[in-house]
Amino acid sequence: MPKKIAILCDPIDNQNAGIHVYLKSVVAELKKSTSTNLEYSYIHLKPNRFFDNTSHHIIPDYTFIPGWTTFRKFFLIPRLLKKLKFDAVWEPAHFGPFGLPKKIKRITTIHDLTPILFPQHHPWVSAFLHKLFLKRILHNANLLITVSNHTAKDLAIYAPKTPLKTIVIPLATNLSISPPPPLKQPYFLFVGTVEPRKNLLTLIKAYGRFREQSKQVFQLIIVGALGWKFQPLLQLIQNSPFKNDIILTDQISCDRLINYYQMATGFIYPSFYEGFGLPVLEAMTLGTPCIVSNSSSLPEVGGNAVLYFNPHSTKALTAQMLKLIQKQDLQQQLTAAGKTQAKKFSWSKHINQLEDTLVSIFK
């Protein structure tokens, strides 16, 4: 008799950032699963064709009703899970599950601990709720999944008993190479949510210094939705003498994103802290030379295939940008090394490890 696993899939319906990409990719692979030991059902927010031909259950979130989101998370979801007699529940977005009897196994994925370690990079409500609930979530979980060794180490420091039930399963990417359109003007690229943790102020300052020292005109393209506390960044761009060459695109289609990666002279990821750093893996997969912050989990993803810099140093980032454009052979080396490094990560490996892990909690 296969074990019934419920997967909480709200981010597929209500997000477009990293957790959305991660969870959608995982569920797409699980749809193809041939496991005879596990049976999956998906709990989500609203009608979505993505869940067609799967076992899924919709529990709407009426956010216009005060307190409904809390009521849904702490009462409606647990009631459904108990009614349908699931053997385990997996929360891939690290905040839950709640309100379950002990006989239902709890699995939680922890992507990073930024709300705890760097509360200044999060809205105060998010930081407060993580401080209030996270240790209880970690204590109640039967299994914890992290996406990098760095996050696992942070977790062990924050909650010393967690290593006994923590497993690291790295992410992957589905992006594939396609013929890019003709290049109109060379540019550097950033992909991610526009928020303080991504350290875009340093990127804009470094770009300004780069332009002052470079004879060739390069644009800077920032792809991603505006998150929170983005006003200082917009003001810095507005005050830049190179503001006409700094382009913010918001979110774009997957096909356009692939083209943006492939045509970029270099991909820059200056983040202060990442649980994994999926855009770096995407860029390497598509052959884009990468300049990456040397913080947190990013060296795990980039290996020896990228140029690193201190995210607190505008001067260091500028130097790496200049180095990249001045050495054609370096660009070619990073392209080749990046593709090789990216092959270490795949969703098939991720799913195999995930399913082995899920089966193990019932032994």
C-alpha cells in the first residue's frame, strides 16, 4: 500500500519568485514518478491547469477577510489532511505544516534563514512570524530538507538538534539553450526580486564605476519584480549619469529570460545571502559567464566556474566586471566551466533523492 503524501503548493498559485520556480519544477517531475511506494496529492489555492490530471485539492485563501489566511493555515488545511488520512505532509516553503496529529509525518523544506539571521532584509511581519514559529516548526518536523550545505550549517547553529533529521538536496534548472536573437548592445544582467537582500545598490554603484573606466558602452539589465524597500534603488538609478542604460524589465516569459541570459556578456549576482542561488545555476547552464558574491551558499553552486567578489565591496565588483570584458579567453573559459559545473545539478537527481528520503521516514 503506497504512502499518501500531501504537498502544500500555495507558491505555485500565488508567487513568481524562486520558491515558485522550485516547487513547480519538483511537482512537474513528481507527475512523472513511477514510485509504487508513494502517492502524491497537491493542496493549493485556486483553479490552475497545471494540476490537471493529478490528485489535488483547492482550499481558497480569501485574503480580503481579516484572519482568513491564518484560519486556513491552522484549521482548514489540517482538517482536510486529517479527513483524507494522509501519511505525511510536505511544506516546501518552510512555514509549516501546522495543527497535525503526531501520526502524520511532517516534512519541511528550509531554503534559508534570512528572516532570522538578517531580519533587516525582510518586512517586520515576516521576521516576527519566523521568530515566533520557526523553532516550533523545526522541533515538530520529522524531516527537514535544505537546498544547500550552508543552510544546513546555519540551521544546526540556530537549532542544534536539527542535524539528526536534516538532509541536503540541491536544486536544478529546466532552462535549455536555444538560438539567441542578434545582439543590439552588450550588457550585464541581474535576475531576481528587487529587494535589499539582493544588494542591488552595490551593483548600481559598481556599474557606474565600470562605465567611467570602460571605453565600450555596456547596458545593465535588471530582470525581476519589485519586492519591498526598492525606492532607494530607484532613486540611485535616477541620479546615475548612466540611468538611460540601466533597464528594469519586471518579470518576463521563460523564453525571453533564456534569451537575456544567453546574450549577456556577464551575469552578476551580488546577493548578501542565498539559500541556494538558482539564477546562478540558470546562467551557467546557458553558458553565461558569472560574477557572483562569495557569500553563503553561492560558492556551492558556482564552484570554480565563476568570478567571486566580496558583496560589501563596490570596488571588487567593478574590478571583476572590467576583468571579464578585457579578457576574451576568460569569457570562453567561464562559459565552458559553467556548463560543466551546471551538469552536477539535475531535477532527476533531486527527485530520486527526495523520494528515497520520503520513503525513509516510514521505516
